[in-house]
Amino acid sequence: MNAKRIKDLVEKVKSNRYLNDRKVIIYLVCVMIASVFWFLNALSKEYTTTVSYPVKFKNLPENKVLTNELPKHLDIRVNAYGFTLLRYKLSFSFSPLVFNVNAFTRNQMEKSEATRFTIATAKYKNFIQSKVSSEMKVMSIEPDSIKFVFDRIVEKKLPVKAYVNIDFEKQFMQSAAVQIEPNSVVVSGPQSILDTVYILHLPELSFTGINKTIRRNVQIEEIDQLRFTTPRVVLTIPVEQYTESSFEIPLTPINVPDSLGMQTFPSKVKVTYQVGLSNFAKISKQDFQLAVDYNDLDSNKTVKKLPIKLTKTPEQILNLNYEPQEIEYLIGRK
């Protein structure tokens, strides 16, 4: 086969391929045109379908709190032309339906003592129709009703409690009770929650090496859905340097019949205690009373020793101790 014949054969193949390619292209163009006409014809017809529309609820009762979850979308059965539905499907975002709850119910949710309400969505079909596209006819709405479950908002005054761990420097101690200002706070919230709360707590606090009064502004521990009129309180822990002191206190027999007399051995007992320097001079023997009770004797008067009872002490002292704890006695007729 010479070169000329080979060249002629190649040209012939190219010519046939070109003709085949043209036929394919023409065929595809025809299919596309037919598809477009079919699609346009389909869009010109009416369809009934369901569209999901976002919904929001505003202006809920101020004197109640909602406890159930409301729907975020309404499934609306609509009738519309295909062109309208296509535009809707191609819209990636649209304004939600906004329900003004108190306005729709004429403030009945706020005025009524009831805590459960139901709104029939069919009742607001015209409202929903006015908010969706005018080219879509609203046929039905799902869910057919929307339930609102509320809890009443109430108020209660609750005490505030502190939990404190303190490591004092040597010879320093707490000089008075922990002070919280204010010591009680008005709390508001759902009645079902507030009925289970009796104390407000502060976070547990720890201090080390303390040698002076502590004063802190502390936030009350939050409780879900409850609001505090005062979310923070001032915590004060009085701290003072202490010294040790003691007195010899006479024992006082009590409940002894008038016809009898009681003598104790010893007649005085030494008490030791710690007191802050600011109160040291205020403490005297008269602030203490130690007693021996005749009623502690058994019916046969065989008890050999009687316990000593501390019947009076000053409030400012700590770590009071006395020895002995029991004493011997002698009873005789007057």
C-alpha cells in the first residue's frame, strides 16, 4: 500500500467520524429542547404539596414561664402552580411566621390562672395565608393545634448560707459568727422550681494563714430559671487575736430541798477559756456559773460523785474548759 492510498483512507475515516459527531450533537440538542418544553409544561400546571415554613412566637405572658417546646416549623399544605413552587424551593431563606401570642388570645393567657392553653392553627388560616406567597393557596396546616404549657412566676424570700473553711494563723481565731449582708434574698421564678428551694448557697470558700477580718463580695450560686433581686452578697468573717484566761468559779448547788444542805469538794472549779483581746476586759467571774444538781442523785443516794454543769457563760469566749468534771459532795440536814 503506497503513501497516497494510506492518505486517502485516513481522510475518509475522518469524514465519517465528523458526520457521526454532527448527528450526535443534533440528537442531544433535540432532547434538550424537548426536555425544556416538557419542564415548562409541567411548571404551568397546578400542584398540591406540603411546604415547611419557619415560625416564631412573641409576646408570651410576662407572669408565666413556658415549660414546653413550641414547634419551630409549620407544615403547610398548599396549592400552587409549578413555577411558584419552584421559586419557593429555590429560596434558601424566608421570613418566619411571627405569632403575637397575647394579641391572638386577647391576653387571656396572661389574665387567666390556667397554665395550659391550646391554639388551633386552622383558626389562623387567614393570617397564615396573608404571610405566605399570595400565589399559594393554603389548604391545611400541621400541627392542627399548638399547645402552651406554663408555670406561674412567684416570689419567695430565701436565706443565704455560707460554707467556709479557715486555717488561722497561730493565736488568731474567729471572733463572731459569719455575717452575710443581706442574709436573705427575694427570688422569683417558676413555682414548680421555687417550691423545692429552701436555701441559697454561696460557693464553698477556703482561707489559709488568716490573721485579720475577711470581707468578700460573693456571688450566690445560680439556680436554673430563678432570678435573684440581689445576685451578690457581702460575706464578713470577724477575726481577732486571742489570749487565754481563767477564773476560780464557786460551785452552786441547785434543786436542793429546803430541809437539806449540800457541800461540795472542792467548792470552786477553775475554768479556762480563750477570748479576743477586744473583749478581754469585759469578762468577769460573774459571767460564769457552775452548778451541781441535787436531782442527779439516784433514789438511794448512792451516787459518789456528781457531774458539774455549766449553766452560764459569756458569749464572747471560745474553747472553755474546766476541771474536774465531777465532784464529791456531802448532804446534811439543816
